[in-house]
Amino acid sequence: KYYYRMLAAAAIETEQWEAADPVPLPDGWKPKSFSLAGYNFARGFAAAMHGKTEEAIKEYRELEKLRGQYAEEGAWRIGWLSYISGKFKEAEKNFQSNIDRFKNGDLLEANIFWKAKSLEKMGNSLEATQVYKEVSSRFPFTYYGTIASNKLVKTSLSRPSKQVDFNSIQPISLSSDPSRQGIKEPKLGKNSQE
């Protein structure tokens, strides 16, 4: 809901990041959850954009403490930052933790997909394949489901499961007569459903 507002706040802060010290919370400030979430998201996003991964993770951990979508967003971003930092084992653990915590969350498929990517980067291709299968079967018509399906197809085509005996392949007839090709034409009429 508030994602674009938080992105705008992050963009504003990003422009001023280099020249300014981190903005402290005012004494006695009791923000509503959105204000605090927006603040933490903006700070984390800006830090990540400037390669300050540890600062970003600190802000996202604060976001993670909130309930609902803010916690899920913060938790996912912590896993993502671990992944892009090359900490694949840590990323896989974060994504698995998110899967366990947010079983019906908006970012469930992203967490499952990036868990598979992390496993793949660690060299666990068999386990990664199983996780890609889970994404493609549970979320077949989504962005990550489609990517997982395509990845599985590429993997299966690049590694044939058995050797093909080309001598056992039967030639096909190029005749336009279906009966000469072994194809039966469907019967039309009252009993065509038999």
C-alpha cells in the first residue's frame, strides 16, 4: 500500500545521503507504524543504494520488528542483501526463516525462489531443483513461478536423463493421407463420442 511513498522517501534521502549525518529520531517521538516503517525503509533503501549493507540490514531489522507487511518486507530485504553480498548460506537461512514466519505472506514466492537461487550458488543443485519445482507448481502464473519453470526446462534440456539410441528411431511418413501415417481420423455423427 505504502510502498511507493516509502520509495519516494528513500529517493529524497538518497540524494542527501552523502552530505548529511544519519537523521536521529527526535526525543519522545512516538510515530505511527507507517511513519516508523517509512523511516526505516527509507534509511535501509538509501544505505543499500550506497553499498552500506550493514547499515541497511540494521534499518531492515528495525522494520522487521514491526507487524505485518513491514516485517515481511524488512525480512525479505535482509535475505536479499545477504544474497547480493555473496553470503549465500546466510541468505538461504534468511529466506527459509521468512518462509517459516510468513507462510501466507505477499513475498512467499520470492523467498522460496531466492532460497533456490542461494542453494544453487552454494552448489546444492539437486536441492535447488526441488525448490524451483515447488515455486513453479505453487505459483505457476507468477513472475517467479515462470522463471522457475523456465529454469527447470533449461536444466532438463541441457542434461539429458538418458542416452538416446538414434538407430531405434522410426522414420515418419510425409504422406498427406492420415491412414498411411498411422493416424485415425475422428468419426463424426451421433456416436462420435465413443
